[in-house]
Amino acid sequence: MPTTPPPGAVLPPRASGAPAPGTVLDPHYDLCFGCGPDHPQGLRLTAVAGEGLTVDSRFTVREVHQGAPGLAHGGVLTTAMDEALGTLSWLLHAPAVTGRLETDFVRPVPVDADLHIHARVTGVHGRKVYSAAEGRIGGPDGPVAVRAQALFVQVKLEHFTTHGRPEDIKQALDDPDLFKRARAFEVNP
């Protein structure tokens, strides 16, 4: 399963109801390890819709995210890249799950550093969404620390309600804000 778009892949237009550039994107679930503001050890990654099919995200590496002393764990950095790439689905109005993720580590990321991630869609072919991201230390022009390419597969919302833990699904559906965010994706092809 390659992470580069095949011949015939296209860059579709941004979905008509997608958040405008500069809009801070809501977390898809408050307890998500990647973007949830209520997860005590989570990344609490924030994302802002960019121009076209791009998203700019940021998270601060905290002490709970370290692997080697004083440095971010590689799995945490991979999770941050996955989360940033996953937010691109807001621009396509089609929920998607990670099919494959390739991560290249360029330099270590210290605890207390901000990682700025620029993610972009590189092509869509059927239900497959191809994307790439670059994470920089300290700011959008800082040194590159990590790069990633991914293949996401678009799914229907039933994918989550069928496979998720029932009590969590009920709690999510009882949350009017979360339900509203989920309904924004009903245009899934």
C-alpha cells in the first residue's frame, strides 16, 4: 500500500462546507489522545485550516511525551503527524482512517519545544486520500524535525459507531457539540 498518489489521482476542490482558511478546527473528540483538550497526557494538538487542501497544526512536547531523557518519544511524534494529517478530512468533508503512515525522523525534538506541522493533501483516488506533512521545531520556519507521508481511507460514520466501545459511542452521541461536528461529515461519498 504505497503512500504516494497513483496515476489518475486528483486534487479535488475543497468541500463547499469546509472551514474557511484561518479557522481553528474543533477536536473530533474531547478525549482523543491526539487532539482532545480533556485527555490528561494527550498531545492537545491544535489545527488551523489553511489555504486549499492544507492544515497547520501545533503541539507542545511535554514531559509525559518523552522517550529518551528530555526528548520526544518517536511514537509520540508519529502520533502528532498522524493527527495533523487526519485533520485534512475536515477540508474534504469525508471521515477517513489511517491506512498507512511512513515517518522520517530528521532531528530530535526536545521537551518543551513546539512542533509546527504543515499537512497537505497530495491526491485522491477513489476512497484513498494521499497526504504529506512536515514538522518543524519552534515555528513554521524552524528546522525540520520530522516528515510523513500517509494513505487514509474514507469511511462512513458507521465505521466508528460499529467498531467503537458502546459506552463511548453513547457519550459522544449525547454530546450535542460532538454530534453536530459528526453531522458535518454526512456528505461522505
